[in-house]
Amino acid sequence: MEKQDIKALLSLAASEAHTALPAAVTAGSFMPEYAEILRRKVREATGLQRPLEGLRIVVDAGNGAGGFYAAQVPEPLGADTTGSQFLEPDGSFPNHIPNPEDKAAMAASITASSAATAT
């Protein structure tokens, strides 16, 4: 976005103007579609249906925001995700902060991977 685009967007957000979008909203879940897109990209790049077969991949979803990922992406691609942790969403962040640069967060991932003998 250019400077003038940002200014226009801020003006619109601050105004009482409404868009001509339809009033109807359709509820749905995008995660299954997103997971399918990821699986398709991996399969297209490798030319294999199960390119992760024989690999153990430990997913540390921190506090669950990415918890869908373990069961919907690497597992259908053949990976064993045994040992994955913190897959259930919890907005109070009881496990560790969601920051891959945080030493405690990385220590939790390393410990889980080592315990599961991930490849």
C-alpha cells in the first residue's frame, strides 16, 4: 500500500460511511481448506502423495493456535506426529509464549522432540 492508500483507509475507518457489501454473512471454517492448500502444495512440490512417510515430526503449537496443523497437514502427508504438544487452543497462554525466538519456548520444543525421538 502506498501512503495515500493508507490515508484513505484510515479516513474510511474513521467515518460513518458503509460499503455496499451484502448484509448476509455465511459462517464457516477456513482451516480445512487451508490445510488442503498446504497438503496440495507439498504434494505438488514433491510429486508424492505421502512425502513425509517414515518421519516423526513433533508439533509444538504453543497454546493451540496452530493445533489443527498436526492432524490436518503432516499426518495426511505420512508423518508420525506422536509427541506433539499443546495442540488445544488456550488464550491464557499457560504453556509458553507464542514466540519462536523465546528461549523457554524453544526449550519446550527441543525437549518434546528429543523425548519423541523425532527425525
